[in-house]
Amino acid sequence: MIHIRTMTLGLYQTNCYIVHSASSNRCVVIDPGYEAHTIMDALEKLELELEAIFLTHGHFDHVGAVRDLVATTGCRVYICAEDTTLPPQLTAGPLFYTDEYPSEGKLQVAGMDFTIVHTAGHTPGSVCILVEDAMFSGDTLFAGSMGRCDLPGSSIFEMRKSLRKLCALGTNYRVFPGHGADSTLDHEKKTNPYLR
């Protein structure tokens, strides 16, 4: 069983997630866009050790706290290779990460089994991250909407393919997006106009 803590941080109200197994004090942080000190305070209160950062994509509002968290904890950072070449104006400077996700595949980190699903569209290297019954959808899928496709590197054609890929998943995942309220995949299939 996993525990998920949501922190909504910064000017763009980006959802940052702390995820850990009930049986471990090791955790991953997903999309730490802002306020590294706030994230570290939460980890200390929860008595958790940060093992890795997972990034759903490389935009500045999802990666802004990475440098400080790495400097403090020495944790690993995972990002899809395609997003390491995003223009610096979208990432608030050059990305420095050394670890990469497989384009599609599985990772075992902090005692949890993650599945990475490549969902290009918002960015070339956008991913959704699956663990148990949870999906961290970044800026690919929102409650009632989808991510922007009018930025450098984005593609409405790729986004449509990615949303079809998510529709084909058989599990009713709890959906934890990069911004806004959480949802479920079944609810989005029924009500989200971009998934019809």
C-alpha cells in the first residue's frame, strides 16, 4: 500500500507529490516545481528519506526545486530523455539531470514498482507515472481537460495519441494531475471531452 501527500506550490499552483510505501521510510517526490524548503520540511515531519525525484516533464513549474533538493539530499532525478533538450526559456535554465526513464517501462525505487508511460504532446518527453492504483499524469491529463499543445515542442497530434493510450488502460486509476483537482480515469473517460 502506498501513501500520497499532495502539496500545491508556487505561482502556477503546481501539484507536487510525496509518495512512499506504508512499509518504508524511503520516498519519491514527483514534480517539485517550487519551494524546496517546504518540501524538505514536509519530508522531515513525515520522517521520510528522499530517494529519487520523478519528473512528468521538464517545464520550469515542475522542476524549479530540483537543484536545491538534490543539493540537500543527493537523490537521483528521473526525466524522459526527450525533455532534456527543451529550450531553456521553458525550463528556467539548462537541465542537468543524469538519470533517465526508459521511454516505456518499469522502475523499482524506494520499495515501489513504477510503470512509466510515454505520453508526448504537452512536451516531447511527457510521461505518466503509474504505481499501484495511482496515475501521476503531469500536464497530459487534467480533471475535465488536457495539457496545452501551443508551446515549443508540443504537438496536438502526439497529445491525441497519448490520450488514446491512456483510454486503453484497463485499470480505473486515481488520477493525480500536475495542476488542479484529482480524479479517476473512469470518470475522465465518461466526462472529459478530450477522452471521447
